[in-house]
Amino acid sequence: MITSATQSSDTQSYRVDLGARSYDIHIEAGCLDTIGAAMQPLFSAPARCMVVSNETIAPLYLDRVEASLSAAGWRCSCCILPDGEQFKTMASFATILDSLMDARLSRNEPVIALGGGVVGDMTGFAAACYRRGIPFIQIPTTLLAQVDSSVGGKTAINHPHGKNMIGAFYQPKLVWIDPQVLHTLEPRQLRAGLAEAIKYGLIRDVGLFVWMAAHLQAALQLDTAALAEVIHSSCRHKAEVVMADETEQGNRALLNLGHTFGHAIEAMTHYTRYLHGEAVALGTLMAARLSEQLGYAPAGTEAQIHACYSAANLPTDIPEFPADAWLDAMGHDKKNVGSRIRYVLLHAIGDAFVGEDVPPQAVRRMIASYQADR
């Protein structure tokens, strides 16, 4: 079970119980400045470490992280990457590995991901591969990374054929979340993160969906209490799902609501038009419409979700591509079983399931219905 070690309006700690791979998620305003001391109990003694960040985040927060590490006795090197999903590539992955080689980190010395989901995913994958596995720490700096990608151990890079097609399940040693860093986050990035938080309500907690819909504006205005609840609730849900199904053999697949269509949107637009959370929002609308058309979800389900996304100022216009292009892009999805495309669908808001026998003609009909709406 998930345990909460500390609880207050500003601080929450969860233990993700995965046996030898267990770790803590710590959420606390201002905790960025204490990461060095927090890492000390995880290792026999402070030694060398490396921070991976990007050109946007490093100027904002790298000095503070380095100061905290230095004060705790860590000797730190850095690897700075370009910012953007389009750089989640083999070339960037090689840059991280080259930096790890240059730093000569040993098997017991950690690498730290300071950034959003792209930095976290690539750093984790590099940690899984370098010397057949070294420890890594997640310090997520976007809302999307704080509520979703930093927890659970999915690490990967993209390939032209599909998103996150090359990667590994590799758990961090610690997830260290400081909500205060969100005050420098671009509003568009904040909205994209809310899309992933709304997802937890859609798949397993209708009460959270209702709460999110009522508190979206407070979260968008960086209200401390609202953001704390968004992050705490999302991390709790993500941790519970991961503990029950670490490597996605069962219900963890439900976390992919909107992702089959969303990843296709990202791939077809070459990772340059939409943020990940925006693509997931669009993909969720498509999954909801498909659920209604197949008779699984009641009429009006998509409209409810659409209203929530509109209130969050997320995109709701489905991009126009031929049905063959959609099916081809989704055919490369890593979650597929054989030649069957797996869709996460809805019985209702708060009740998701995996559909593995959806006829292609039903998907084509759903795609055509959006074209008819234009």
C-alpha cells in the first residue's frame, strides 16, 4: 500500500513500495534548496553526481541545486540539453551518455534530472543504460512532470516512427517536487500539465474530475492550495497504479487514456505543434467520442470533458489527417499487442477500461465524424 509519512497543506511524502526498487515522492514548497541533504541517506557517502537539465531550466534553477549539492558534500558536473520534445532523440541521449563517460561516474553515483518530462525521460533511460544501471533522481520542474512523468519509472526517447518507442522501465531513487518552481512556468506548460492531472479523474476518480473542473481557474492562477491538491492527488493516484502494476501488464495501461491518439498527433505533427499534455487532451476527446459511438459511455461524456478542457484553455480542435494516417501512426504505438491497436476507453467519467478489439471501421467512423463537424 502507499503510505504518507508527512501531511500538511504544503508538504506531503509518499512511499512507493516496490520492494528493492522502492522510493519516496516528496512534495514541499522550497525543497529545491535541500536536495543535497535529502540525497545523503540514500548513499553510503556523498560523492560525485551529475545534473542533466536544459537551456530553459538551467539558468533558473541549476545554481540553487548545485549550491545545495555542494553544501552536502557532493561534487557535481552538468549536462545541458536543448529544450523541446523535438530534441528527445538518440542524439540527445548520446550527449547524456558522453557526459556520463566524461564525468566517470561509478555504478553507485547518481545522475539527477532537473527539468520537465523530456529531461526526466531521457535522463532515466541514460541511467538505466550507463554501466548497466546507475541511480537517478527526479527533480521535475513542469506541472506535467510533477503530476505524471516523474513517477513510475517509464524512461524513453522518441523515434520518427513513434513516441517513446525506445526505453526501459527504470525506477528513480527519489522524486523531489518543489511546487514553487511552477511560478516560472509558461502558462501554456501549466495548462498542459493540468490535462494529465484531469486524466486521473477520468480513469479512476470521478470526484477528482469534479473537483478539478471547479478549481481549474485557481490552479491556473497558481493558487498555492489548489496546486498542492492537484499535485498531491495526482501523485497518489499514479503511485497506487504503479505499485499494483509496475511494468504495465494490466491496469497501468489505463494511465494511457488519450495517449494512443495523442502520441499519433505528436508524431504526425513532428513533435513541434503540440505539447504532450495538449495532444493527450485531444486524444482523450477522441477516445471519449469513440466510447460513445461504440455504446460504452453515455451520451454527453465527450461534451463534459470538452467543457473541462475548454475551461483550462486547452486545445479542443482535432487536427485533420486522413484516417489511414491516423491508423498508421497508431500502429506504431508501443502498447499494441501484435497487430491490434489497444485503446483506453470509458464506461463513464471515472471508469476506464482497455479495449483491444475495436474494429478499424469504428475508428474511421469516429475520425470522419470530426471532419463532418467542421
